[in-house]
Amino acid sequence: MTAADQVIQNAAGKFNTPARAIIAGCKQSCVTLRLDGDHFKAKGDRETIAAWNPMIQRHRPEIVAALAGQIFTPADDAGELATLAADYQELTTCIIELCQLAGYTGEARERMLEARQNLYPFQIAIECAYFRLQVTRAKTGTYWDALQPSQTPGNATASPDTREARVEHPARRTA
């Protein structure tokens, strides 16, 4: 593996494909994706499946290949660009929705939206899966369970900067 490949792999974080990020995010949301013969199935809460459905449908061939243990090769560049644009739009929507649900306003919200511009194209779907999971968790009330007490919105002991601090992503680079 070349040094450049290692940098890219490290930048991708925990998941090196959108399919793996989506499968893991769905699993954390209590939605199971599986193959039953030639049929692709999702099992779980209908609302949660509905929230994940646009992303699952965009990446369906890749998810099916990952579940089957195969390598996915995109059919055409035009389809990949359309999927990338749709993922970027959904990422934007998820960030805005999470900010509303968590009470992040002003500078914290803008920092989260600006961070999208620093993503490599292959990271957009992975980040979209991460933020879709966070929105799902926020809607069910489990989002705040994962935050430290000083990060919980409305915590009287937290400084105003800490209350509006960005949500940390486990694979986010510190540099």
C-alpha cells in the first residue's frame, strides 16, 4: 500500500465504503439489512426504515454487493455524480435537522455546514450515513445519552461555547 493510499484510507475513518457505513448506521438504528436469496430486505421500525430509505435506494447495488461479500463496481460516471449530488443534499438536510433537534444555532450550525466543504467525495455518503444515524437517534431521544454531561443542550454547568459545540464524529480527523 502506498503512502497516498494509507492517507486516503485513514481519512475514510472506520468505514471504507458508503455501503458499510449505511449497513452499520442502520444496524445502530435497529434496522437490519439482509439478503434473502435474491431479495434485499430491511427489517425494523417503519419510520426508521423510511428515514434511511432514500439513502438505501441510492446505494442499493453497493449494499447488495457488500451483503453478498462481493466487490461493487459502479456502472457509469453519470450515475455516480447523481448519487454524489443526492448524498450531499441529504447530508445538508441531515445537518440542518440535527441542529434543529439538538438546539444548535448560529456559529455551531454554520461550523457543521462549512465542514461539508472539506470532505473528499468518497466521504460524503459515509458522513451522510453518520448524520442520518444521529438524526434518527435525536428523534428517538437516544442522541443525548451518548453525549457527555457538558455537551447536553441546556446543561447549566456547561459554558455557552460547550453547549453549542459540534457533535464529535468518532472517525473525524483532529488535524
